[in-house]
Amino acid sequence: MTLEVGPTEDIAACAALRRAVFIEEQGVPEEVEQDGRDGEAHHVLAVLDGVPVGCGRILLDGATGKIGRVCVLPKHRGQGIGLALVGACLKVLRRVPGVTRAELGAQSYAIGLYERLGFTAYGPEFADAAGQPHRMMGRSL
């Protein structure tokens, strides 16, 4: 099995993955998930044996890169693909001039995963659009 994870221009593949995970599986309203910001974002894609299985999106806000929309198809979870996607997002951000910090909203159960990549949780727990508990996390680049 060959896993490739890195920057992509294949926004259609990312949108299809996000639809499967966020809209169909998790119940996020389509108008929330499809927020019209994909054109201004950087995207990363995980491809396993030629098939897209996960993705992530990065939006820039001054010196901060906001990592979001990280998802992996259910049958491919637990294999380190999520970690690889966030790692690829960090690599992208390190190449953007002036960006010194990365932030993300982590599902509460996944905080330990992001801590392994140097993120620290801050602020109160909050619910996302599907009612899932989250906490904000950040790290310097």
C-alpha cells in the first residue's frame, strides 16, 4: 500500500471527501460545510493506492494558518492518515512567508492526537455545527 500526502489543487476530490465525512456521516449542514472559501485556501490530500481517502484545508488569517476540514474516510481511520494530513498542513504553513502560528478546532476526543504534533489546547469546549464537542488548539511554527 502506498500513501501519498501533500498539497493538492484537486478541490473536487477534497469536496467529495468532506461531503462523505462531514455532511453525510456527521450531519453538518451543507451550507456550513460548503462555505465558499475553498478558492482562497490551501488544500492537502491523502491518496492511498491512487484513491483519495482524506484531506485538509488551510485558511490564512494574518500570521496564523487555520487548519480545518481535516477528514479521513471511516474505513481508513486509525492508520495515521489524520496525523499525516496535519503534518502536511504544517509543512505548507512553514513555507508561507509571515505565518508563525497554526491553529485548529479539534474534536475533544482527538486532542491527544494533535498534542503529539505539538499543539496545545486552549479555551473552553464548544460545539461545532453538528453538535460535536471541540476545543481550540494552537502551536508556533
